[in-house]
Amino acid sequence: MPIEDLADFLAESFPRGKLVELGIGFQTKVAFRLKELGYDVLAVDWNKKAVENARKAGIRAVRDDLFRPKLELYSDAVALYSVRPTPEIMGPIIELSRKVGVPLVILPLSGDSLPRGLRLVNYRGLSIYTTKDI
């Protein structure tokens, strides 16, 4: 169950369009795979070096603070997703999804509990949280 399976899950669940990775950090595999599948991917992180790393990997990336997000970056997305977000940003990304009315998909850290309002989906052995009925 490679992490890239999350990209396949997103591709099977959402039409082609803009997908936004929240808190990309230094893990670009999912975003890169989504680009290969024909999605317009935008990576977001507050860390300047993480944004630069994503850009070097060929992924469009911008800095944003998920605690005070620039909503215009997200409202035209078909979905938001996050790969193993840290516990402190879980609440802000769920709130962002609600504010902009865009579905959210989270590949959690192992051991994270299911946040209120999300559903658990098993995909190829990956536990995935989502706001969408899939």
C-alpha cells in the first residue's frame, strides 16, 4: 500500500480539476502522481523550504497559513487533501473545507482518531478520512 495509492483514490473519487494538497511538507509523491493523472495540483505549506522543494519537483506551490488561510486559493478546487497532517492542523483544515465548501480527504498518521464529521474509507489497505460519501 504505497502512499501514491492516495492519488489513485482521489482520481477515482473526483473529476479532473484543481486539487490542493494542504501542508505538503517534503513529501511530493502524491502531488506528483496526481499531475501524472492529469490533475491541476496546487501544494500549500507555511514553510518556505517545503514550497521551494515542491516547486523543484515540478509542482505548483504557494505559502499559506492554514490557521489564517487565503480562501481564494481553495474555493475553485474539486477537493482538498492532506497527507499525514500533524494534529495541530487537523482542525484548521477541516474548518477550511467547510468554509470554502470543498470536499476534504485526509490520509492520517497511524493512530489518529477519526475527526467528527468525517467518514472512514479503506482503500487498498489505506485508512482515509473524507467529508464526501464515497
